[in-house]
Amino acid sequence: MMVPNSLSLPDALRHLAVFPAWVRSSTTLHYTLGGIATLLLGLYLYLWPYRAWTLTFRNLRGPDPDHWFWGNIKYILKSDPIAPHVEWAKKYGPTYRYRLLGGTHRFLTTDPVALSYILSHADLFPKPEQTRQALTDLLGNGVLVAEGADHRRQRKALNPSFSPAAIRGMVPTFFDKAVELKEKLLTLIEDENETGELASPSPALETDKVEGGKKIDVLKWLGKTTLDVIGIAGFSYDFKALTEPNNELANAYNKMFTAGMEVGLFQILQFLVPFLRHIPNERKRSIENSTAVTRTVGKRLVEEKKKAVLASHAEGLEKGQDIGNDLLSILIKANMASDVKPEQRLTDEEVLAQITTFMLAGNETSSTALTWILYTLSQHPDVQTRLREEIMVVDDERPSLETLNSLPLLDAVMRETIRLCPPVPSTLRQATETSVIPLGTPVIGRDGKMIDSVTLAKGTMVFIPILAINESQEIWGSDAETFNPDRFINPDQALTAKYNQIPGVWGNLLSFLGGTRNCIGYRFALAEMKVILFVLMRTFEFSLLNSNPKIQKKSSIVMRPRIIGEEKLGFQMPLIVKPLSG
Ligand code: HEM
Ligand SMILES: *[C@@H]1O[C@H](CO)[C@@H](O)[C@H](O)[C@H]1NC(C)=O
Ligand SMILES: *[C@@H]1O[C@H](CO)[C@@H](O)[C@H](O)[C@H]1NC(C)=O
Ligand SMILES: *[C@@H]1O[C@H](CO)[C@@H](O)[C@H](O)[C@H]1NC(C)=O
Ligand SMILES: CC(=O)N[C@H]1CO[C@H](CO)[C@@H](O)[C@@H]1O
């Protein structure tokens, strides 16, 4: 048989005149191809085998990657938030490793002792550089992004704003806005004509029409309420979101945060190739444009408050004196006090950055938490009834914070919902130095031996799975997955000892995180939510739609609800809201 005289590839190319001479000369081409192949091989060897060999925690067990390049990412993205981690923790114990794209390994732990170590060594485990860059572009150098000595200085300046006394002073604002929400909901329910968008993004089906009540998207209305609250209690600015549809400043923040939080292909590329951040693009322009608006208004607010401080105390400032009881006023007052050393003071830029920081950190978190609470109470009408009975006993439309804090079921319902539906489901840290993390619960290594501490090399990313702590039967007992607020009212002594180990700042939960980078706004958020729930429970009954649509927890930075089949309508939580009769 005749074998055709086959041309080698370079020979074939040499005959094609369209290629330049250097391609047609086979030796150059061989070198070039050889060079590229060597580079690729080197890159491959570095990213995969080398990184695996030098991994300091390679002895930890964990899932096999389901793709050579994507690692375990595809599985994580297509699952419910954190669900893979719950599955893996069951299989490998509270500390394990998995793979992300391009051969990167990630360390994960739900072990309270290990988490405690990480959270109490904030300088060893700051936020990853890329996260900080992205947040700084949006917020400026505020307390959410500052690290080290800068962060300690900012926290110190902000502490008076978030003190228990300061929060007590904001309670009347919380009540004003809660009552405004109540009235708005009553009008929506009474208005026969209002069946459309104001109440909820999709109209009520016949089965969801209820005598005396209405299908209302509570996420939307709670969102308007918490936005108004953070505006007034934060910096004496009324967005009037509950009463007026369009506010220039609210729109600017909205556009800025939406664009800033978008994660598209370009953002992922920027993570890998940081210099791409400097290339102008639509998103960057949109952020810059909105930032211009938020800065102008913010600067004006800061100037006004500084003037007020100077005017009232021309001769030098005492810390206790009053110019307003919002977060910003208290900050400016504390920052200008005569006993603060100049190098301890925040700059005007830093003060300005806190306004945007409060807007980002304080709005969606609170409204999402309240939304999950109303949803959970609708799923558990018996608990809702008990809660209402507890609240109705209070003989005051506007009780003090002390009275609200003395209601055990109100507290337990909030704790239990925030345990199961933490608004911030996870966060990320990155080791600045090689360090050794102690484990409370040793795990079995790949070599079959027990591991009781893990070495993390400089640069290692640490994923903190706030939500996965909720599943831990080891911590919460066999009913870890069920909503049971009574676990906090009649605590099981053996389990209390376990969850007391969780290094969280509130309620033995990680939902507000812990350590020196805990949520500075947690007292604010708890007081705000208690007031709003108090007012709503006294006026309305909340129940699930009869059509019972499937609710999905969708996690970006905040974990919000979506309806399966209505994804296009965005985040929503329609419930039947009905005024209590009589
Ligand atoms: C239910 C409501 C809230 C939840 C669940 C929540 C949760 C959290 C979490 C998990 C962190 C840590 C983030 C990280 O380091 O990765 C955090 C930080 C922070 N939160 Fe909240 N938050 C809530 C409400 C608020 C409110 C109302 C404010 C302000 C008025 C606020 C202001 C802040 C600030 C400024 C930080 C940064 C603290 C620092 O790094 O030193 N939060 N919050
Ligand atoms: C409802 O619609 C009807 C007919 O379009 C109108 O006459 C009535 O004034 C509307 N009611 C309210 C409260 O807007
Ligand atoms: C505040 O939160 C609500 C509800 O999640 C959201 O719709 C709104 O866009 C947020 N506004 C700003 C300015 O962040
Ligand atoms: C923002 O963009 C609009 C048009 O897209 C432009 O008219 C406006 O001047 C811009 N504002 C600022 C502050 O850059
Ligand atoms: C990861 C996760 O969401 N885990 C559980 C948390 O609790 C809820 C409520 O019971 C469960 O449905 C989740 O599976």
C-alpha cells in the first residue's frame, strides 16, 4: 500500500507564502513553538504539581476537584449557598481543603478554636488585598477597609457613635420610621386599586387574594425603611424612601453599589491581572459618576456638622456636649474634642468615607435580616402568635430599649433566625505571614494520622463560612437545622458550653463576626430590628402565600431571597400581610 508522502506541519507552513519569512523558516518556528511549550509546561508545573507539593496544609483531606482547571468551583456555584461546605464538613470534619480555579487550594474551618484564633489575630489575617482595593474604590478608606493601626484609630473614633447610650438616643428615630412603615402598609392594603408594582413585583394570583389582606413584597418595604433609618440615624439626612419614590442621593448610592458589587468576567480577570483595574470602562465610569454625587452631599453634611461643633463650643470642646445624636454628629464631636491627640484624629476624607460605609454596611444587612425573620414567622405561625402575645403585654406604644430587651421570645426569635439566615453568609481573610492555627477538634490527615494544628503559609486565603456554622450538629445538637427559638430560652446546658465557644460578638453566633473586626453596628441593628418587629407584630399578621412559591437563598455579599420561576423580577419576599382584626 502506498503511504502518502506526508508533510510535517512546519514544512506545510513553509509552503504557504502568506506567512512571513520567520514563520516559513522552520528553525525559528521550532524554537518559538518549543519556547511556548516550555513556558506552558513550566506554568503548568508551577500552578499544579509545585503548588500541591509545597502546600503547607496538603495533609488535610477534602473533596477531589471535579475539573482540572475549575477545581471545585462549578459545584460550589451551582449549589445552594454554603451547601457544599456543609456536605464536606460532614465528610471530612470541621477543617479541610478544596480547590479553586487554576490549581489554587483553599483552607476552610468551622472549628470554633481555629476561628477564634483567626478572628483574634486580625493583623495576621486581614481582608484580602483585592477585596480591600475594590471596597476602597467604592467607599474610600473607611473602617470597613482600614487595617492595622489605621483601623484601631478609626474604631476608637467611632466607638462613641455606637455606644449603648448613643443607640438609646436613636430609638425614637427607629420608632418614627417603623410607624411610617406601618402606615404605608395599611394604605397599600386598603387601596383596592393598588394591585401592582408598589405592593409586589408580580401581581397576586387568585389563590393569593385574601379578604382584608394583601400580597406585599416585604423585602422592598423593609429596605425602604432601613434606608430611611440609616439616613436619619446615620447622618440626619431623610431619604424619604418610604414616601417619595425618587431621591437623587439614594439613586446615586444604589447605582454605585450595584455597579461595584457586580461580578462579571472582567472583574474576575481584574482579580488575576490587577493592572486591568486602571483601564477605563462603563462600570468604572458609572461608579465615578455616582461617587461624585455622594461625595458632594457627604462633604456638605460633614461641613455643616463641623460648623455646628465649632459654633457651640468656640472655647474648646467637652466630650459630653450635644450637637445631634446621629452617628456622624457623634463621630465629628468625638474627633474634634480637645483631648484627642492630633495624630489620633480622623481626616475629613476618613470621616466622609464612614458615611458611605454606613450606607453599605447598615442598609441591606438589616432589611435582609428582618425579611428572613418575617418569612420564618410566617412559616411558624405558632411562634408568631406567641411572639405577638409577648409583645401585646407591653402597655406602651413606644417602649424603652430596656423594655424591648426584656422580651425573651423577641430576642430568641432574632437570634435563631440570624443563626439560620445570616445576612452576611461568609467572609474572606488572607494570611500576611506563615502561622500555625490550633484546632479544637483534631481531624484525620491523608496519611491517617491525627492533625491538631494547621500551618498556613503567607498569602493563604481563609474562607470563613458563617452560614456553615449553623449546620454544625456538634455545636447546636441534633436539631441544628430546625428553627427552634426555645433553644435560647431553655438552653440545654451541655450544648450551651459548645456554642459558648463560638467567637461571635453577639448571641454565640458568628453572624456579626467576632474579634477586633466584629460588626461595629450590631447594637444599632438589634435595636432597629426589635423596634420594627415590635410595631409590625402589634399591627399585622404575616403568612405565606397560598400558592407557596419556592424561595431560594441567593448569596452575593448579602444573602437575599428570590423566587424560583421569577428570577427576572430580582430579589423579593412576597407575604400575605393582614391587619389584625379588632
Ligand atoms: C443584621 C444586620 C447586620 C449584620 C448581620 C452585620 C454583619 C456584619 C459582619 C459579618 C461584618 C464583618 C464583615 C467582614 O469583616 O468581613 C460587619 C462589619 C461591619 N458592620 Fe455590620 N452588620 C449588620 C448591621 C450593621 C449596621 C446597621 C451597621 C452600621 C450602622 C453596620 C456597620 C458595620 C461596619 C462599619 C463594619 C466594619 C467593622 C470593622 O471592620 O471594623 N453593620 N457587619
Ligand atoms: C380606584 O379606581 C376607580 C376607577 O378607576 C376610581 O374611581 C377610584 O377613585 C380609585 N380609588 C382610589 C383610592 O384611587
Ligand atoms: C437599601 O436596601 C434595599 C433593600 O435591600 C435596597 O433595595 C436598596 O437599593 C438599598 N439602598 C441603598 C442605597 O443601598
Ligand atoms: C453623570 O453622567 C451623566 C450622563 O450619563 C452626565 O450628564 C452627568 O453630568 C454625570 N455627572 C457627573 C457628576 O459626572
Ligand atoms: C448551608 C445551609 O443553608 N445550611 C442549613 C442552615 O439552616 C437551614 C434551615 O434549617 C437549612 O435549610 C440549611 O440547609
